[in-house]
Amino acid sequence: MNRKGILIIVSGFSGAGKGTIMKELTSRYEQYALSVSATTRAPRPGEEDGVAYFFRTKKEFEQMIEDGALIEYARYVDNYYGTPKAYVEEQLAAGHDVILEIEIQGARKIKEQYPDAVLLFVTTKDAMTLKERLEGRGTETPEVIAQRLARAVQESEGIEEYDYLVVNDVLEECVEQVHGIIDSEHQRIVRHKEKISKIREELKAFAKGE
């Protein structure tokens, strides 16, 4: 793979389906690498360590913070979430587009470190759909659902900081839309300065009869 990888930050309301979108995207296209986050929250049914998340104790996570092994980390609904640094940098260097599924605090921190990262925010078509999806998962108590909806209110205040809004209504269409956005980002002039400079110098040489 010749092109340089792009860091893609995906955030969104809990229940909007961002995880499902990312899994579909990585299963359809080989160019993507889905970064696995570390967390102190308990695994949900069917989640495997190292696949869904790196599940760590609070003590283990705080050691990672101390060791500087995370690009970012934050607390969300009484748990830590963070992005391991080594995996991300290895995949970008290998030319893969690395997708980080993280919350808004982490997105801000990563954008400071990687200014050319692309930020996507995933939402449902309306608030009622979001509430129904959270309830439909059947994995959380009414109290936790209430916490997540309250958090969504806060997160909605930061949407304008993102580059693209992705409305997850029909999954198939949403996945292709996200792929199209990322593919277009690869064509941005700012990502091809070396290539443009090379072509320009070659053209100048032709003009001089060289």
C-alpha cells in the first residue's frame, strides 16, 4: 500500500450504532484498521478481550497512563477509556486508515496531536430513535440509560467541532457513505504536496526542453 494512512476519529451518541458501522467497514475493505481501545468497564455478553476492547482493571489502566502508553484517555460513566499509542502509529506507518471509536473529550485531545485527522460524528435520525435503541439493547439498567441520554445532551454541544455528520438510519447506506468520505479525504490537495511538487518540477524541466 503506497498511500499514507489517515487517522479517522469516530464519535457519536451511545446507541447510535457507531461500533456496528466500524465493524462493517473493516470487514468490507482491507484498507482499514480498527483501533482497539482500553477500558475499565465490564465486558458485555459476547465481547472478547483484545477484540471489542482491552479490558483492564483500574490499577492496570492507571499504570498505562503513568507509562505514557495512551494517546488519550478519559472517564465516562464511571469508567476509563483510552487509546493505546503503539498500535495506532504502527498501522498508520503501514499505510492503513486507522479508525478510532472514541468519545468527544478524546477526539479533542487526538486532534491536537494529529491535526490532519478526520473527525466523524454518528447520530440517529432523531432523539426518540436513539432512546429506543438504547432500551432495545437490553444490556443496561434504566439508570445507566438515563445517564447515557444525559451525556448525549452534553455531547450534542460539541458536534460542530467535527468535520462530518453521519446519520445512521439505513446501515448499508451509512457504511458506504463513511467509506466515500474517507476515500475523498485521500484526494485532498493538502495530502499530496510531495506529489504535486514532483510533477511541478518535472513540468518545469519539460518547459526548458530538458
